[in-house]
Amino acid sequence: MKITSSLLLVVLVSTTSFCQSNVVDRKPHKILMQFTSGDSISQASILLQAGNLVEMLPNASIEVVCHGGGLDLLTTTKSKGAQTVKELSSKGVVFAACNNTMKRRNLTAKDLLPQATVVPSAMVEMVLKEEQGWSYVKGAH
């Protein structure tokens, strides 16, 4: 009996360590990330942060709102993370491009990665999402 209890404990401990994941919880969350920096380190950082959220909160709705310099993440000519944007989009992350920034830069939807969604205004998008109960996070840096 004592051997069986010890064996069961060893199996449980080893199974638990092999099955560990980074999931914090499975409740639905709504997370709004603002991204405003165009440099490549910041692009990598926001994508890492979004990926961590996907991994740790698998039932979260995540939207990354890009405006100002952050729009570079979503442009075909300046994005340093196009492949990661594609991968995260396939996992449900929304990448929103600010149309006001696009106008200032003379960009159209054709200049953006195919995964980008255009919103009329980053500021309006953030206000509306926060009023709907989304949690605000300043992404990168």
C-alpha cells in the first residue's frame, strides 16, 4: 500500500510538471493595446507582449491599435514583424491601423499588411473600446 501511494505521488508530480503551461486563466478578457513607436525594437516588443497575452490568457480578445509611428508595424514597407503579425492574427489578435495617421502619411489600405484592419481614428477606437469594458495597455516600452 505504501509503495502504491508513493508511486502514485511520483506519477502525479511528474505528470504535473510535463503538463504545466503558461495559462493564467481561461476567463474571457478584452485587452486594448496602444502602439505608437516605429522603431524595430518596439515592434518586436509589442509583438512579444501580444504573444504572451495570447499564451497566458487564451480566451482573451486582443486588439493592438497602431497610430503615429506605430503604424509602421502594419505597413508593408516598414514592418519588421510582418510574419508575427500574420501568426498572431491567425490566433485572433486584431491589428488596427489609424486612418487619421494613414491620411497624414498619404497611405491607403493597399500599403498595409493584409491582416490590418483600418479604424477611422485610433483615439476614437480606444475610447469606444474602453467604454465597452476593454482594459487599456500602453504597448511596448
